[in-house]
Amino acid sequence: MDRLLGVSSDEAVQVVSTETGAEIKISAAPVRWKLASAYAGSAQLLGTLGHRLVQNLDQASDGNIKLKFFEPGALVPALEIFDAVASGSVEAGWATPGFWAGKVPALQLFSAVPFGPAAPEYMAWMYFGGGRELYDEIYARHNIKGIPCGIFPPEASGWFRTEITSLDDLKGLKMRFFALGAKVMEKVG
């Protein structure tokens, strides 16, 4: 099988494939896949990185691998990309593991881990501390193989109109947090 799921996250921008061979395998036959994105192509960083992935795969494969970027909802709704790729109804996707938190809670470890670790520590865990093996195992249960290909720093805080000096200052404050960070802030109040 040769489906891809590209996943962009605060911890890792990834390309995920159900292919069990090499992470990037150049086929003798041209590969032409649709890439369902959870991010608008014009969105700073996350959307533009999806387009960069398309260009880089085309260039690295001498035109043998071509993805066509589709805006959110054009092929499937953003939160259905995981299932669409796992089932094979969509060949490729660009999203974040944290989007699948309701379906696969453990994937939050690979998306927006709140308050750390920093990028070098996180990548050390991924590649030398068993993180990648765990990541592969989790995705394999869903007929998907992940390929991390970038990283963003963790979510840590925000910009506030008033100074935050204690946990009490956070109570009742309206904030937007994602995945595990949202759970932490929920407990704070």
C-alpha cells in the first residue's frame, strides 16, 4: 500500500505512509496523489509548509512523486483526514497528530506538548529515546506509517493584557490551548 498522511504539528511536521518499506521510496511508476490539508494553503507556516512538502517531494524525486495540495474540506473535512488516509479513500493529508486526540489520545505526545521539552530534547527522545518506535507503533495500529520531517517548539503560554503572576490570575481567563495544553489549562481553571 502506498498512501501518505502528512501531519504538521507543534512538535513535528510529518509525512505518514502505510507503506511498510523505506520511508521515502521512489517508485519506478510515477506517483500522483491528492494531499488533503487541514490548513489553508495561505496560512503562515503550516499551510505554506504543506506546499513546500509538495515541491520538495517533486524535486527530490525528479518529478516522479507529485502531490496535489487540496484546501481544507475540498476532499474531506480536516478532522477526517486520519480516517480517510487509513482507509485509503484519500492518498495523502497534511494535519497534526493532536487533531486525532479524541480517537488516539497517545498521539498528543507528538503534538503541542505543553511547557516543554525544547526541540533538541524532544528530537533526542524521538530518535534515541524510543519516541519514534512508540510513534510508529501507534500509527501502525491504524494502517499508517509516520515520517517526521520537521519540528516546532512546544506551546508554553500566550500574550495577555494583564500581568500573570500566579495560577489564580489564570482562573476564568479566556485562552485557546490545544491537545495536552488544553487539558492542563482546564485543570488550572
